Amino acid sequence: MDIFVKVICVIAAYLVGSINAATIVSRIKGKNIKKLGSGNPGTMNVLRSIGKGWGALTFAFDSVKGLAFALIGRFAIDGGSYEWMFILGTIVVVGHIFPLYTGFKGGKGVATSIGVFLVASPIVAACVLVGLIVYLLLCKIGFIGSYLAITALAITCCIQYGSSIIIVVCCVIMWLLVVIRHKDNVIRFIHGKENTLSIVGKNEVKELDDEGNEKSQNADGDTAEADSGENNADESENEQEDAALEEKTE
């Protein structure tokens, strides 16, 4: 019976982890989150591209996924198990990053991992979360804050639960997944093209084409392609007017 319960919990953790709040939110708003901003279906891209309230809702949902299954592992399996707290938490993070429902292309796992760490080390995780918010208020490069937060939490839990190799491995897996999923952010940052994020001011909304390339927008929200078409039309009209004047002069 215990094995059966564990298998059910593992499957449920992955399936629930695969539910992507950013995708749901963007569809409610009639948009496609994968064609906005960085193209990532996660909290920061929703904050930047759809709105701060929707971003907060996305963070809450994704973090609760990790928190809920960490609690199930902690109190409902083997009479209360720290190891299963991390095992189920890690599986939820894997489900979030490689979701079944969207072709195994999901978010980056930051919010879901924070949810797991809020159960494993609540005081430290709460302090790190506050620190992340303060960082985002002061700086506009979101992925660096994510790196710092996840690294601090993973190191803390490796020290706190260092006697269990299973827990250490789970912490390393979550940390590695988050770091690897942000590789595109690092590349954009190196080339000076990383998207900025303001959690108090207004963010620039960038659209992506079908190939993932950025469509630049002006202040009115029109794409460069539209502007180019309008400019060409204006030039054509001017040329026609000039030709008409020349004919009259002749």
C-alpha cells in the first residue's frame, strides 16, 4: 500500500507541476505568452508583458504547487519524511519545466522551487523572497535575482539537511534546472539584449514572431514592420504629388 501511495503521489506531483499558470493567464487575456517578452511562460514574463496583478497570481499558483507537494511529502508519506518532502517537490519542479501538456516546454522553475523551500526552510525562504522583491525594486535584470535566490536556498538546505544524500541531490537538481533554464537570459545579457523588468513602473511589451525573433514596437504599440509599410506608402504618395506638380509646370 505504501508503494502504491508513493507512486500515485509521484504521478500527481508531475501532472500538477505540468499545469502552467502563465499559459492559462495569457489565454484568459487573449494572448500567447510564448510570443511576448522573453517567450518564457513564467512569472517574470507575465509581470513584464501582461500585468503585475496577473504576474503575482502566476507566482502564487506556481509556488503553491511546490509548497503543496512538499507538505504532502513531509507529513503524509512514511509518517512524515523530509526526504519525500524534497522528492515530491523536485518532481513538481520537473513537471513545471518539462510539462506534459505543452510539449515539455515550460517555465524556469523559480517560483515552484521557492514554494518547496518555503516548506523545507520557511524562515530563510521568506527572507530570501523578501530580498528578491527588494532586488527587483532596485535592479531590472530579473534572472540575476532568481540565480541569487535559488543558490542561497539550495546552499541553505544542503547545509541544513546535509546528512541525507537524497535531499542534497534533490537540491542540486532543482538548482541546476533553474540555472540551465536561464541560459538564454545569460546570452542576452552578455550581448546587452536582456529584457528588463520593473515591478513598480511601466514595462515595454515586446512581441515575438513565429521563429522567436523580436518585433520592435514604438510607443503606440505598432510594430516596426507596420511603420515601415506606412513610411513606404507616404513616400509613394509624395512621389506621385511631385510628379503631378512637374506635369502641371510643364
